[in-house]
Amino acid sequence: MARASLITRGMVPLHRCILLPVLVFIFIGLTYHLDAIPSRDVLTSSKHYIINRLPLRQELEDLEADTAIPQDYQQWVSADEDRSPCAPELDYLKLMSLTNHIKHTRRCVKPLFSENVDRNEVTDTKLSLITRNESLLLSEPCTVDVDSIPCDPLELPVPPPYPENQGQYTHLIFGVATTYARLRDSRPTFAHWLSTSGATLVGLITEQYMELFPLDLAALKDEYKADGINLTIVMQHGLLHTTEQSHVMVIRDMLSKAHSASTETHWFGILDDDTFFPSLYALSSTLSQYDHTRPQYLGQTTESAHILPIGILGGFGGAGVFLSLPLAEQIEPHLDSCLEEYPNRGGDMQIMSCVYEHSTAKLKMVDGLYQMDLVGDVSGFYESGRQILSLHHWKSWHWLPVDQMAAVTRFCGDCFLQRFSFLGDDRYALTVLNNGYSINFYEVGISELPDLSRTEQTWDAWLGVDAWGDYQWRLGPLRPKVEKDKKKSYYLETAVQNKDGGLTQVYVHREDGQDDEVIELVWQTRHSATDY
């Protein structure tokens, strides 16, 4: 009996050994799913702050996943055999859940390239944006004659295009710690800036080892390769490592990749899986201003002054944290001990602590990197005309089609979010295009036109702190929010690659009980722009 009792007692610890890792994993998964900022009190429910301007977007993505249709927009438009044959050239509009009748305007944009364009100023075109407005019926019976849709020319002065990605960024290695599913979902946005660049992306998969068996890692790597991305997939360094700890340990994998590469590595970029760079050329050009042969720690803090006084003076991961090769080599031997010393800090703040503990490097804040710790309506940020190197929180705290917003960078480089003003009319005193994001029409009855040199404070207060005072230090000078009844806004919902190489931006105004309104800006290539 005594022996049986000992055996029975021995089974209890074994049961606990199995149960404990399972509970830890569930806790880790829930923590990661909330997309919370490490070591910071975040919103009770972030869903309250999501601005879903595209209610059909998730349905389309789910449909795409179910039918295994490729990401390429033109391919899966043409693959839908059940779609009406009426005006197939407008299939991209029919997929957007618009009203049957839409008010439609189209302008053909001829870029006027110049090195002398000051994209930080609002360009006064002295023209009207809306020259003709037609009603289109997108459902049966078909009444659309695509060839008769007018597309009046519109000349816009813009900076020259960026150089195309042609494998010239082999000196950059990026690292991200995330789940298999999120890495797969992030492929289109990674492809926007990484495709054919020559840079390497190291993806540390955070699933526990037992969960890796059903995952097709080789297929995921092939999908990235098909998009021209050099993806290296690595596993966790510790059985019970959290995503935040993996955020630190991926530095070791990036170093290993650099040491085995045939080319010289200058910078390591540690990212969140929802960090987005509108242009790798612009990012690389900025990094080149710093001496990569010395220990360098580059990044940016949060925009919220409320967080800064509690000692978080490191680079925030969502904005992108950049380490030079010498600094990465300096802290790599200490990564494990840094995890033990600072167990309650987020990955980006563990990196900060490790850098400050084991090197003399100090954070150099890089203009243009944005953590995007903004809740509520973020339109004021995107309509401020600032040049952006990185974005964050675009698929959690708010939702935006960032890859399609930034598609215009292939045509005119720094023109992304460049602002253009247009003449008013009897109803509207001023029209402003925020290129790639929105078009705003300001009512004649507005008490005074907005001072466009200031950022409109549209976001909400966070954690009970004044939304104006908390952000003015970083995003100011600010101006009050223009109420919706004084401003009519069209937001970019998609951007379609045209057969001739051009790009069609689709801006949409939706209002309950009214026909949807669409403004299309067709950016023409150098060749097609001569065919007026």
C-alpha cells in the first residue's frame, strides 16, 4: 500500500508538468492577441477605437482565403466566374460593396516631375478637382459604357519617382517575432517595401514546438519567395519564451544571418508584424546618414508624452528599432541575461535596457518613424502632410489599407501624403487632396478655413490624458477638429494597377441612406501621360 501511495503521489507532479506549460501557452496567446503595448496599460477594449472604413474588407479577405485566390488584385478580380459580364473593367468597384448607383468622377493625373517641388507645403493647383460628375449603375441592367466615362487631365507637380528595388539593399536585415498566421497575413504589406530589394527578413515563429507540426513552413517561405522576398524562418530560442522575449532573441538570428552572408551588413531593423514602411528607399537613405561602423541605436519614442516620464526612453518596436552591426555584436552575448534582468518589460524596452547596460550607445531619435500610439480618428495625422518613414497599429487600433495607400510611391516617391489644394465653388470653399489617404471638401459656411500648417487634432484622449496636451510636443502645432457637417471626406479604399502600368486610386464617400460617391485619380505613366 505504501508503494501504491508513492506512485499515486508521483503522478500529481507529472500532471502538473503537463498542465502548467499548456496554461502558460494559453496566457501567452491571449496576451499577444490583444496587440497590447508591452508593459503599458492599454485600452480596455481596443475594438472601440477601430475605424473600419471598409466594412467589406474582412469579408473579401476571408473569401480570398477560402478560395485560395492569389493576393494579386487583378488576378482574383478576373477569377470570379459568377460576376456579371457588365463592364468587367469596373469589377474592382463592384467588389467594394458600393450602392447600386454611385456618383462618379474620374481625373487622369499627369505627374509633373521636378526636384524643386516642396512637398512639405500645400501645393495650390488653382484648378477645380471636380470637372464632371456622372451617375453610374453598377448592377443589372447594364447601362455603363466604360469608354464614355470622362477622364479630364489633371497636372500635378510632384517629386521624381524613387529608384526601383533591384536588389540594392543587401546591407539591411529585418527581424520580426510573430505567429505563423500573422506572418502569412502580413505578406502583402511586407511585399510592398521588401519585394526584389535584396534585403533579408528573419521571421521568428512564436508557436510552441508541438504546434509547428501542422504548419507548412516551406510553403510559407515559397509564398514570400514568389513575392521577391528573402525570408529566413527560425524557431524560438526557449521553450516558454513569450513573443516579447523572442522580439529580443531574434537579434541573435539576424547576426547569424549577417555573419554567413556574402555581402556586408550595416543595419538590423527589429519590427512588429504591423510595422509598415511606405518606401525602403526613403528608409535606407535616412539610415545612411548615420555611421554604421560605430555602435548606433536608432528609433523613436511614443507620441504620447504621458508615457515618457515613467522612464521609457528607448526605441518603440512598432516604429522600428535599428541597431548597427557593431552594437548588435556588442549586446548579443548578453541577450539571455537581459531577459532575466528585465522580465517584466516589453521586447523593445528589454532591448533598450540591454543597450544601456552593455554599451555606451544612446537612442538617436529619427524623424519620420512613428509608433502611432493614437486612438480613435487618426485622420488628422495622415492629413498633416508629414513625410513618413514608418507606420504602426494600422490593423489593430485603426484599420487602413496601407500598402494601397502607399502604392503611389512607385510613381512619384515623396508624393505620398503630399497635399494639393483646389478651387472651391458655390458649396465648398476649399478642396484638399491628401495623396493616398483622403480628399476633403470644406463647406462655404465654415467659420474660417483650417490652418493647414497645423495638424488637426482628431484622435481621442488616451488613458484619461488630455488629447491635445499629450501629443502637441510631438505632433504639434495642433488645430481644433473640423466637425463632420463642415467637411465632406472621401477616403482611399483601394488602388488598382492598370494594364498600361498606371495606377487608379479610388476615394469613396459613404453616407447612410445616400448613394456612394467615388472619385478616381488615374496616375499615368510617363508614356501614357503623353497621350492627351
